[in-house]
Amino acid sequence: MTHVPTGRLFGTENGMDLVLTRTFPAPIDDVWASLTESERTARWFGPWEGDAGPGRTIRVQMALEEEAPWSDLRIDACEPPRRLAVSMRDEYGHWVLELLLTSHGERTELRFVHHLDDADGIGEVGPGWEYYLDCLVAARDDTALPSFDDYHPPMKAYYEQLRPE
């Protein structure tokens, strides 16, 4: 199956922001629950455990990754139902993410932002987030999850060409 990459890369004062959006035919509170309730995140990313709240760290399982590893995820900001900011460190780097929701009546737009220091690895990172966001869409639509092979390597060239020269 062919998927069209949607990510954009924007320069910022501190580096770059990779921004991807998805729109859901659902009210904002329902989309927020898909992003924050463990039983719902388990359907498209992985479950989490712990005492969630701003400034706290939870453990999240990346259930769709090889060996389904668990990682610590710090909740940097939580402003229901509009903004969730999180960060984590693992062997692949430091991940600083924001999920921003905007209500448009019975439709909700998710703006996913990955704050990057630079564009190194964008050819892997971009397709990965496209995959996970499309897994979110599939979970919400109760359809089969997509195959990662449809995202990487097919989207790698698109994302690499976003790198500033």
C-alpha cells in the first residue's frame, strides 16, 4: 500500500520541528483519550504504567517495536484536552514531543511536533512517526494496523530531502 508522507520541517530558535498532522472525525475529548488512556494507547503505540501528571515519569511500552521495549517517559506538560508535551531518552537519542489538538466542531486536528536539535536521522524518524500516526488512525477506525515496510524505506527519500542545506 502506498502512503503519502505529510511531515514538514521548520527551523526554530533551538533547532528544528518536524510537524505531522492528522484530522479525526471525532470530538476533541475522544481524540485526547486515544492519546492519554493506557488501554487506548495500547492499540496503536503501547500501554503505559505509572502515576501520570506534569513533571512525573511514566513507563511506556513501545509495543510495535522489535522486542517491545519499555522506556521512561517524562510528562513535561499536560493541558487537557489540547496539549501534551513529553520527553524521553533512549539509545537512539533524546525525544522531545508535543501533541496539540484543535477542535473544529465534530472534527479534531492533531498536530504532532517532534522538536529536533538537527535533521540528522530525519530519513528514519519521519517515516517512523508517519507509521505511528497512521496506526493511531487505524486503531480509531478499528481497522488493521499498517505495515512499517510501507513507510520505511519508501518515505526515507522524502524526509531526507527536507534537510536544510
